[in-house]
Amino acid sequence: MILIGIGRGIIKKGGHLLSAFGASCVPAAVLIVCIISGKHVTENLGAQSLSGTALIWLGLALLSMLTAVIYRKLLKG
């Protein structure tokens, strides 16, 4: 999440501090929602625990892909 915030800060030069902070909180919120949803799916007796675990890791995978996209954009130009 820190890498995403740093990359977005470099891309959006001259932005306000509050908007940069808000943009950095969005990935954190996505990750928290995935973790909590995965935990609830795992604790559900009717569901398989593998689907909940996959949902937890999906949030981290999405943020990793977003980080790769941001830094690829920074390295190109």
C-alpha cells in the first residue's frame, strides 16, 4: 500500500496532501474488505474454507498487480 501511495504521488505531482492521502486509503480499504469477507466466508459452515482463503489472497494479488502497473508506468516515462 505504501508503494502504491508513493507511485501515485510521483505521477500526480503538485496534488494536495489530502487528496494523496485519500487516494492511498482506497487500496487499504479494498484489502480490508477482502480480508474481512474472506474471514466471514471461511467461518461460514456451509462454505469451503478454500474459497475464503482465496478471497483473502485475492485482495493482496490485486494490490500487487496495481503496484506493478503504476511502477511500469513510472519506468516508461
